[in-house]
Amino acid sequence: MPKKRSGGGLSATQQAAKFLGVSVLSGAVLAGIALPAVGALGLAAKGSVESFDELPANLKTPPLSQRTTILDAAGGKIATVYSRDRTVVDLKDISTHLQKAIVAIEDSRFYEHGAVDLKGVLRAMNRNAQSGGVSQGASTLTQQYVKNVFVEEAGDDPTKVAQATQQTIGRKIRELKFAIQVEEELGKKKILENYLNITYFGQQAYGVEAAAQRYFSKPAKDLNLQESALIAGLVQSPSRYDPVNDETEALKRRNVVLTRMAQVGDISEEQAAEASASPLGLKVSKPKNGCITAVDGAGFFCDYVRQVFLTDPTFGKTPEARAKVWNHGGLTIRTTLESQAQKSLQASVKSHVNKSDEVATAASVIEPGTGKIRAMGQSRPYGFGKNETQINLSVDQGMGGGAGYQPGSTFKPIVAAAALEGGMPATKTYASPYQMDYPTPVSACEGKTWNESGVPVENENETEVGPYDMKEATAKSVNTYYIEMISDIGICPVTQMAKQMGVERADGNKMMQAPSIALGTQEMSPLTMANGYATFASRGMYCTPVAIESISQRVGEKSKSLPVPKSTCSRAMSEKTADTINTLLRGVVEDGTGTEAGLGSRPSAGKTGTTDFRYAAWFVGYTPNLAGAVWVGDPEHKRQMVDISIGGTWHAKVFGGQVPGPIWRDMMSGALNGKEAPEFNLIHIPDRKKPDEDKGRGRGRGNGDEDRDDDRNNGGGGFIGGLGGGENGGDGGTGTNGGAEPNPTISIPEGFIQGPGNGPGGRR
């Protein structure tokens, strides 16, 4: 309240200031509507009128932010997301009661005046002069609409929003100029329609359609008189008159609107009285926004779609540009998700692992040859509550996931592919003793070598003593065989093959240059492993993963298509190499460590993996038409899977084929039900001659890669855990050959593994 002189009036300075402000505003108004009397206003007004005339003639009306709908591959709705919950509707789809209520309470002379209500301006000026402050405004619906456009254009930028709503003469002049233009170009009905669609009505509801659904759970066209009056009354102050939080104030405001409607002749006094006596009649619908609303456990896939949109340059050159498009919404995004596969994945996860278990599981399914992600989910639901999470355990850190998990022996087929691609025959035999030292030196990339002596590695069971050929070593997941192999071909061909297959670390760091990578010491995500194995299924063609098929964007009353990222495919290995790997991994599910994951008569292939200390267990497998990966473990990398209950079943020790394998089997069986069952292109690999099968087989401590559920295993820790731990910070191991109670008897040479130093492997 301005200060007054002791006699009760404003000071001379204050009177002059008030007169100047009124004169400037009046001059601009009169000039804008082509009336005389501008010249008498003096220099201040003259300057304002010139600025008014210099304003651009066209109002840039941004597309109204609306909800975005995410669909599966068949067009079924997965989820609705929005920055602002709004559904734009035509005027004919808005109750006439609501149309009249808005006009009556906000601008009763709307159909009588132009863009500016001169009578209202003069009345407000008089009232404000009398009160010594601003007690009454004079904005028409058209002016309010223009201001809302400015606010909409500002988006979520608080500075721009403040600029769009600041109470200054300059803003009012700009608002008036555009209001005149809007009146000339749109007409009253279109202005009213736009106003009703852009205005905020509280409770996250923008526009009358969202407001009608929020407060009364019905479309705007079905609102009755008292419901319409309540919604119309919210415009002045959505928070003060919020019926959800203050029914008393909301009721008073609704009745003020009803009284005003009677005063202007829209309804009779009897109608107003009857409606005023009725209760609010709320039927509130809570906002249903975001990936937390996704069906069939697809919340994490929904979030992955959002991450793709916000990070892919296809949708905008800068992060800010992409965020602006996403927040404006109005998108219909058809994704690659297949409902049958997603439901099967979620059903399998739910039946094998409880959300309250000490460990979790995550799985992804992808289509070979196209890169299309068909399913994604995990045992801990998407959310904020107990036993819920927003971390997508299936994807890389940069896409909303964690730092990944060591894949264990599921990495061995990549080593085999590199060896085969380099000319090694599938009949290659290595001595494969139960225990050996890492051969040294081993060649690495960029002319470097790995050169550490006296570092041992062991197999899982004391009976696993070679010689072995590639087929038997793969089926039994023999560690020493694959260490001899990578030592023979070098580290660089393996890391290059992994890169060609899209298999890279989940945290974005480079693959380490050490022979222990053959045993899966580098953290990967389930999606990465699924897509890597899809390369085998597609006979050597790697395709980048894609989640989006198409996007249409509503702009005004029209829709347009947006470009979407496409999968790019490249040959990672020859068909012969891929076919050979398929033959090797077919043997794993037929009579190797993955028999519990077999799909019966349907051809399938895959590989188990269990890391040191049993922090993680995997099964990654495929058919010619679908590939999938299942990981089970503690995302925090604290709970070893020994003496543990998972899904209500007690496990003394968890193996890759024992827990992840059945999850994979049930997931893939349902996903493939009713679909064709093509055969692999298998390669004949002669069996190794075994003249003295039992000769030379000794006994040992029995640690190493734990892919076999063998009662004879009495192994403890194993050294590869130390390798993994050293590469990831050196504070303990999570390699690939550990036992339940790791207890290495050797010391790790200083500098044996050089890594980024971010803690033990497998951490989230």
C-alpha cells in the first residue's frame, strides 16, 4: 500500500508517478485501437507508443504442451507421460455451461468489446486510483490468452516464466499489441477455445479436458452446471480454490461464479440457487503420469525410450532442444516392444524371483538382425517405494542403468569367435590342466604386452583336466582352455571382436587389456549381452539396438512424423564363424552347463556364467529369431548367492544354469509361443579322439568358473576374483572362477591389472 500524507492523500511525487503510469498505459491502449487523443499524453506516452508500433506483428504461438503416449509394436498403450497434462479438444467438445461460466466470471463483455475493453480499463483505473493500489484488473480473455501463450513459450525456465508474468508497463503493452492481432485473426470462438485449452486449472491439469478428468473423472463435454462453475472459478487462483485441498473455499468460489452467471443472464436465479445448494460432487482422479504407470512391468523400457529421446541427436542437436520437444509432448511413440514377449518376461521373473528377495534379476530380449528390443524388465518394480527402484538394471549407466555386472563365462564365446575369425580350427585342442599359471607374455593392443608371471588360474572341478577341444571346453566351460586360447591369439582380437558385437563396458570405460577378460571380468549390462549374442543368431551381423519404430507429433490440429534413429547393421564376423559358435553353444544347452535352459524341440543355444564369490549369475541364449539375457545378483554387490532364498527356493550355491537358466527358458518359451521355429545353420565339428580318457586326470582344490552344478565341487575362492577386483579398484575380487568361500593362496603381483579404480566389479 503506497504511503499517504498526513492529510490522507498521496504525495505529489506519488501522484505524478501514478498519473504517468496510467497515461502511458492509456496512450498505448488508445493508439492500439486507432483512437485519437494520443498527442496530449506527452513524451512518456510518445515513447511507449513508438515501442508499441515497433513490436512484431505476428504472435509466435508455440504448440501447446500435451501428454505423450507410448505404444508397443502393435499399437497397445504402454504408458502416458507428460510435462503438462493436457489434451487439446475442440470447442464443440466443451460443455456450454463451462463456456458460459468462464466468460461470465473472467470477461462478461467478451463478445461485446474488441481485444481491449476500454470501459473495463477506465473502470479499473478509477477503482485503483481510489484505492491507492491495484485492486482491480482489466485484462480481457484475449489478453489472458496472450499472457498464457507467453508462459507456455517460457516452458519450465523459471527466468522466462518470470519475464512472461512480470507486472510491468512494457509487458502489458506487448500483451495488448498481440491481443489486437489475435482478435483480428482468430475471432471470438477460436480465442475462447484456445483459452480453455491453454489455461492452468490446478492439480497438474492444463486445459479443461484434463481438469474435467482430474476433478470429476469425465470429459469436458459432459460437465454439468455446478461442475462447470467450479472449474471456471479455479482460473483466478488454482491453489487458493483447490477443491481437493480446501472444499470450503472451492464451494464459496463456485457459488460466486453461479451468482455471476445469473447476473449476466446465462442462467436464472432459481438455477443458480439450486446449483449453489448442491455439494461439490468431486470424483477425483489422481494424475497418472510417467513410466510408473506402464503396463506389464514395462516401466524400465518406457524410461529407456525417454533416455533415447533425450540423448539421440536425431531428436535435436542439443540436450536443451531435445528436452524442449519432449516436454512439449503431444507425441505418439510407437516402440519395438512386443506385448507377448514382455508379458512372458515379466511372468517368468515374477515366478522365479520375489521383489523382496536379497538379490534381483533383470532381463532383456532383442530380435537378431534388426536390433529391435522386444522386452525388458526386472524383479524390482519401477517406482519409489520399498523394494522398488528407478535404476534400470538392464541397461548401461549412460541410459539410466548402473555400472553393470561381470558376465562371467558368458564372455567366453566372444573369445572363441575372435579365435575362429583369426583362423583357429574348431577342433583346436589345449592341454587345459586343472590348474596352471597364466602364460606370459600375452600381446595386447597398440603393440603392448601383458607380462606377469606366477599368476594361477583353475577350473571349476577337480575332474576337469584336459586335453579338451573347443566343443567340450565350451560345453563344460573350462577356464584353463580359454586362458590358453586368449594367450595364444592375444588380447586385442578379443576386445576388437567384442566391440564389433557391441559388447562394451556398462560404465563407458574402455575394456581392460588383460587375459582375464576371457573369464568375464568386465562389467556388462543384460541388454548389451543379449544384443551381442543376437549377433551369433543373425549369423554374424551386428545391429545396434533400437526401441522406437515411429513418432508422430501433434501440432495444432495436424500431425506430423518425426525422424527416428534407425538400427545400423554391420558384419562382425563371417557366417562360418557365427555358425560354428552356434554349434558350440547348441551343445551347451543340449548336454552342457545350460541344460536347464533348454527349449525342448525348439532349436536354441546359449551360455551360462557365474562370477567369483557368486555375486552374479547369468544365462545368455538365443534362437534364430530371438536373443535374451538374464542376470541374477545383488545390484549393490554385497550379497553372495550362497545359502540364499530366491523366489521362495533355497539354494546352497547359485549357478548360472540353475537360477538364470530356468528364468530364461520360461521367458523365451512364452515369447516364442506360436512363432516359427527355424533351425540353425550348424557346422560339423568332429569329436576329439580320446585314447586314454582318464589318464593324467588329477585332483585339486576345485575352484574356478562355477558354471556346473556339481556335488563334487569343494572349491573355494579362486584367483580370477582378484583379477576383477584389481581392475576395478583392487579391493576384492569379482572375477569369474570363484567358489563359495574364496580363499586365494597366492598374492597378486603389483600392477597386475590396471583399471579405472571404481570399486569391485559388478557394482551398480
